[in-house]
Amino acid sequence: MSLSIHRDRRGTFADPLILGAVLSIALLAVVAKVALLTGAFYVLFPELAALSYDVFTRPAGAWARSPVMLAITPAVTAALGTALTQAMVYSLWSVMLTIAGAIVIIGLMRSPIMPAISAAFLPLAFGITSWWYPVSIAAVMALLAVVSTIYGRMLASGDVRQTPAPDIAAQADGIVRAPRVRKRLPIFIFFAFLLLAYGLAAVTGLRLILFPPLVMFAFEIFNNADNRPWAKRPLALPLVCTITAGAGLAALVWFGAGPLSVVISLLVGIVTLRALRLHFPPALTVGLLPQIMLQPDWRFVLAVTLGSAALVGVFLLARPLVLKQTVALEADGETA
């Protein structure tokens, strides 16, 4: 198969953002079809949306440059989450233990694959106890690692000049480094937020206020906000999460589980990120969560909105404590 990439007048290849997005959507559509035909729905791993979008749109990024970690980190943390879900009921203690264990694993592996935190918490949040969950993740992540490596080499052999788009030009290190846990205060604030979110979920009866990707969002924004350009625009996060959650739920209700609803969810998410000029691939995972829920309804969207809004509120209060330097909110529409 040959890839035709548009060259500009200077003879250089154009930015691969569009091609990367197309490849990401195509991969998710194929995985969704396989899940539908075989019943192996665990292969439709929600974090696959964020990981595939990033490695295909930024083939020189740290996730794409770490194919081994890309393949194994989510599977290892997923195995931890599955084991703890089999051994423990959903409670504050099991939530904290699962998340802390995932962070320790990622740190020991020195892996940049932060969505692996969500991979660990997802089985506990949804009561998944089957070992097919980590096995399926291992298989699909190995596939992504191989495909992204081949894609990167094809681009390199074609002398592709990767020109960052305006919204990601300064974000080469946006979501790429292994967790930094040397500072005690941000870690304390992170776990305090988890306690708050768990409490809100218990009081309201909306367990998914603490939805799996939110844990990764929180860890990143409290511990690495000074290295995450999207943290300059925290007010955009609830908007993006609400839109992707609503789109994912609506697509599932109207078209049923499968490739079509997955593609529509991803398209809405990608267009939203591009319209807001925000490079935040993990937001795409929110739209795929309804695909693995038993009976998703409007309460899912409400829970996502409340959870992400709570995160932003806590971050704004704690921002002077967690940032090395002041990070000002940007006006709507301004480039991150």
C-alpha cells in the first residue's frame, strides 16, 4: 500500500495531521468491527483513541518513539486493575490502591504512556473481572505499536517534514514524559481531588463523576501543569469532555454499538479539539466510554461534566501551589 501525501510548492510534504487523524479513525473502525463480529468487545479499549490519534498525528512524539512501552504499559496496568477488581469491591480504598499502583508501575517502567493509568482504573469503574481485558489490550496495543512504527518509517523514508499545526507547535512535550512524583504537595492535592470526586459520586449516585480518563487528567494537571500547555486553558476541558461524552452517547443511541458510532464519536471529538485549537488526545477516550457501558444514558454526560468541572475548580484553587510559574488562562479561541 502506498501513501500519497500532498507536497507544497517548495517540494516538502504537508503536515500529516489530517492523514494521522484519518488513520486513527480507520484503526478504531476496524477494531470496533472486530469487536462487533467476534464479541471480543474488550479490544475496543477507549484509551486507544487517544494513543492512536497522538502517534499518527505526531509520529515524532514521545508516545510514537516508545513503541515497546506503548505496547506493554497499558497491558501491565490493566492486569493490575483486573486483579484488584477480582479481589476487592468498588470502594475508596480499592480506587486509591488501583490508581496508586498504576502510577508506581508507570514510574518504575519510566514509561511516557500516561493513559495506562486509565487502563488500570477502568475495570474497577465498570466491574470488569475477565482476564480477556488485559489480554485484549496487549493485542491491540501491540498492533498499534507495529503500525505506528511502520508509519513513522514510511514518513521518514519519504523525507516528510512534520510541521506542527498552530495549536500544537509548542506542545512537543505536551503529554509525553513519565510521571514525576518527587513533589509531595501536588501528589497530596491529586489524591485529595480523588477523595472529593469519590465523595461527589457517592452523594449524587453518579459513580462516573470519577470516570477513568479523569484520573489521568488530574494526575497530569496537578503534577505536570507547568509542562502541559493545555493546562493554560483549563476551562476548555469540561467543554471538550462534555461534547465528546454527548457525541459518544448520541452516536451509540442512534446507530448502535459498532464502527459507525465509533467513527462519529471520534470525528466530533477531533473537530472539537481542532476548533478549540487544543491538542488534548485523551479527551477522545471519553466519547468511547458508552461503547463499553451496559446501559448508558444522559446521566453519563452529566457525570462527565460534573467530574471535569470539579477538576478544573480544584486546579484553579490549587494552581499557585502546583505551578512553577504562573499559568494564565487564555481567552477563548486563543492558541495554546
